[in-house]
Amino acid sequence: MVMTTEEADEIKEHLLKQLDNFPEDKRNDLKKKINSMNEEEIENFVQQNNLKHLGGQCIFCEIFSGKKSSIKVAENNLSIAILELNPLSKGHILIVPKEHSNTLLDPIDDMANQISNKLKEKFNPIEVRRNELEIMGHKLLEVIPIYGGESVRHTATNEELVRLKEELLSPPKSSDIKGLINNPRIPKFPPRIP
Ligand SMILES: [Zn+2]
């Protein structure tokens, strides 16, 4: 997830402000270095140095505060599930705790299980993988359906994401229910003979 130029600029500004605490000789070198970084380098720098909450710049906290939009597919009092904007596969979802923390709380598993089951029911993947991530000090969990052959992420269009949300949240089709009734694995009781 590469940040926008705007976000990178805000972080740069924040980093440059921090330089006031550095000795004069080091300050100028660091200033040059920070100013020359592109978005990706800034993001890596932030991740490598485990910089937390740069003046409220955490993208996930911005989602909770309403500063940034997201496509939400589930929510409870502890976390939300949102669609990944650069998915590896159809149904790639991020489960984000509402609290900015570098540790994952157990209750997040409930939502992860709920989402995994939904993905299995709707899209029939081979498996659903989970992967812990930490972005700008905010720990979260990725839930990724695997259909086989996934290798690169792509940038999803807004229409694609909206359609995916609809598909994911739609009630089961009547054909699914019929399939279940006619499922030979469900034992039928013999007709009652009086
Ligand atoms: Zn955060």
C-alpha cells in the first residue's frame, strides 16, 4: 500500500520538525535525505523505524475519525473489516482494531472467523489465509482467500469494490438453499408409516 504524495509530504513535514532535536551537523544531512525521499521510501522509512502515530497520520486511525474513506463490510465495537484497495485476490479484506496498538487483541479472531466463513460460503476459495501486519504502528490482520495462482496485487476500481461488497453481504440465493435441501449428504427421514 503506497501512500499518496500528500500523505508523504505530511510525514516529511513532521519528520523535519523532529530534526530540531538533532545536533546541527547531523540535522542538515538528514534534512537533505528526508527531502529527497519519494512516497515509497518514506513509507519504508516509517515502517523500518516503527514510527508510531506521526501526528495522527495513521491511515487506519484516519478511517475511524472519518478523515479517510473506506469500504466497510463488517464492524463491531472492537474492530472493522474493510476491503483492501490493492487486493491479491477477490475478497482480500483487512480487519483493523479500532485501538491504535502494536499488539493484536484476541477478540479480533471472532471477526476474522466470521469473515473467513463468509468468504468460503460466497467465493469457494481453496483456503483463506491470515496474515498479521503492522502499518505505521497499527497492527491489523489480513484475510486473503486463495484460489490458486495468485501472484501480484492489482489496484481495484471503486466499482469492483462496491460490487464485491454487495456480493459478500447479499443473502444466500434461493438456488443455494435448494441445493442444500437436495443435498444427498443430508439424511432424509423415511416416511412415517402409521
Ligand atoms: Zn492507528
